[in-house]
Amino acid sequence: MTRVFMFPGQGSQRPGMGAALFDRFPERVAEADEVLGHPVRALCEDPARLERTEFTQPAVYVVNALAYEAAREDAPAPDVAIGHSLGEYNALHAAGVFGFADGLRLVLGRARAMAGVTGGGMAAVIGLDEAVIRLLLRRAGLVDVEVANWNTADQTIVAGPLAALEEAAALLREAGARTVRRLKVSGPFHTRHMTPAAEAFAPLLEAAALEAPRFPVVANHTARPYGDTGPPAAVLTRQIDHPVRWRETVEGLLEADPDTEFKEIGDSQVLTRMLRALRAEGAEA
């Protein structure tokens, strides 16, 4: 049986997250405080700052990392790690690609670069197939709205400039989507609109010392393990302005081993809910 740890990303944050972990790992918290320049505990208690990308991403990374240390006290390392968007950095940290503090510095740089792209947003579309969404957007000439996350057969995230996103939402509701819900993010993440952020972040990644993972980590951009599709820095750069292929990632692991055991690491159940949906879709296929 394959054991997979999965780490959530931005969108999993909530005020008070990590409260049970900070006292357990005071040295790691002190390390985070030094890198951030302010207390991570206070950050995770501040609803206003947790809504801002430049603060959300490092906060989620730290809580995920502490949750991983807690999980390792009771269990061995996983066979495979995966992470949704930002969570991929926790998967790579777990696999020893970089240390905790170095990973947090990368996440800070990523968050600042991504926060610099404004004027757009993201929306979750429930009840329409991803291929149908693409067709509808293309036929309507809404070329600025793109598929950003392929989460499950029933849930797809689209992103783009706000005016175009509103027009797309109305179109998709008319076409039969059960729900089109705006996400609490500051930009059109994982689309070509984020290319300026990817370009700004690339030098930091290229300068980072990235080790080979101790166990496989499946990349969002390729839905394949790191090492199969080019240098890690290049894969992480492309992650910013390319879709998160979560559905393919999970389905690929289940195809390789139907008995795969997944465990969500962090202060969230969002990936666990997606996993249940993906397993149900597979059973119905």
C-alpha cells in the first residue's frame, strides 16, 4: 500500500489555525518569526492579514510544516507527497528538497510576487465538466478567463480579470453550473495573467539550493514526479502561471495503486473532501 501525504494551499487558511502546534514546536516557531520579521502566531490570529496573499501563503506554509513534524512523531515518512498550489512547497520541504527556513524564504518571495498581480480573481465552478467550461468560454470569446485548477470532475477553478470573470460566471450559471463562487484570493492565479509574477520569482528559485527529493513529489504543473520533467526551479516557476492538475495527480496515484492511503497534513480538510469526490467519480466510471 502506498502512503501519500497531501498538503493544502491558499484558501485553507482560517483565523486561529495552528494554535495547537505553536507550543509544541517553539524552536521552529522562533525560526519562522525570524524569517518573517513578525510573530507567526499573531499572524495566524489576524483575519485581515490572512486574507492578503503576501501573508496567507507564509502562514499556511508554516502551519503545514508544523503539522508535518507532528505527523512524523507518530508515523514514518510517506512514500509520496503532493501539495495543492502553495502546498507543493510543503511537499518538497517534507522530501528534503530544502530546509524549513529556506522554504519559507521561497514562499515569502512567491507570495510577494503573486500579490503584485492585481485586478483579477478566481471562481469555483461546480457541476460542469472542465472541457465544457473551456468550450463555453471559447465560444463566448472570453479568452481572458482560463481554467486554473482541475480539482475534480465536478469542480473546476477559473480565473481572470474581474469584469471578464463576472461575465463568465453568468454564462456558466446559464449553462447549468450548480454554483459559481468567487474565491478569497487577490489575483488570477495559475493563468497566463500571472506570468509577470513567475518572471519576478524565477531568479530567487534559480539561486536556491534545491536537493533531490528523498521520496517522490508529484508536481502540480506536470502531474508527474519531480525529476521527470526538467529542473525543479523551472517546474516551480511554471506552476505560478499554469493550471494545477490536481485531478490528474490523484487519479494517477490511484491508478498505480488503488489501495493508496492518503493523509491530509495541515489545518484543513479541503483536500480530503476532494479526495472523496475523486474516489466516488472513479467508482462510477
